[in-house]
Amino acid sequence: MNKIDLDVALRHWAVNPLAGPVVLVTTVNGHGWVNIAPKSWVSFVSGKPFRLVLGCHREHHTAMNLFANGECVINFPSDDIAQKVWNAQDPLPPAPEEPKERGFATIPAVKVKPPRLVECRAHMECVMEDVLTFGDELAFILRVAAASVDESVLDADDPMVDLRPMFYVAPGTYGVIERGRPVK
């Protein structure tokens, strides 16, 4: 089979073999206003304690709010709200009603100030522990302080059928895990 060399600059790839989960990150600014931002550079780093890494550009509201108060919620949307998730990338100036303006409802988090998004089926409440800098790109190391999931996900025979997590594949394109498959 022929292999084609790719430019190592990710932005030039038509298809990304390293698909990232699409999440909605909620943070709070100094006025207490909620910001919602879609991200796909998020991954587990450790299990004890449970940590994630979140990639973000330093000029995004997410980064500014994490530096200001050190907390966020990673909300996991399913594909039934894909268009709303995609629209959340459209920039808005900070405003007291951003979730409502974007068509989202919020509920309080258990351990952190930023809220969870009702429309998302799973949530990880996080506290910033460290940040690595790569030019204008940042890698936030986040400790998971609390996690929650919709009861229907736990009650399902196959949780992936109910959770239906989205993955960023290419600009304007996402994929979905529609079911779990056991290894034989």
C-alpha cells in the first residue's frame, strides 16, 4: 500500500487521523459571566489523581478566564446538538447572558464556579494545576474535581448509544461513536 507524506502542520490535513473529542468548555470571567467555547484538544493525562490536558490559544476567553480564576467545566455534547455546538465557535463579546444567547441552559456545578450545560450528557469539573506554553498555544493541566453524567447514559445497555460523543475530524466535519464494541 502506498503511503503519502503529509505536511506536519495540522491545518493542512484534509483528514485528521488523531480525532479529538468535541467538548464545550464553560468558564467564568471576573464579572461572573459565563463563557462557552467548543474545543477538541482535550485528553486524559493521569488517573491518580484524575487529570486532563486542554489545548487553547492564549487570546481565547477560555484561556483568559482560566488564568483569572483557575476553574472550568468540560461538557460533553452529543451529536443531536451538533449545529448548536458548531455555532458556539462564533465569537461573542463577553456578556452576562452568553449561554442563553447561544441557546444553552445551565445548572450549577458541584465543586467549581463555572456551570454545567444542561444539553450535554456528561461533565467534568476541573481545577487548573499547571500550564505549558508553546508560543501562543497553551496546554492547561486540569485536575478533575467532580464528574457527572445523565442517568440515562448509565441505564443504557450500551452507554455509547445514549452518550453519542462527537469527535473533530476536519474543518466543518465531525464523527460520532454510535455504539461500543467489545473486543473478542
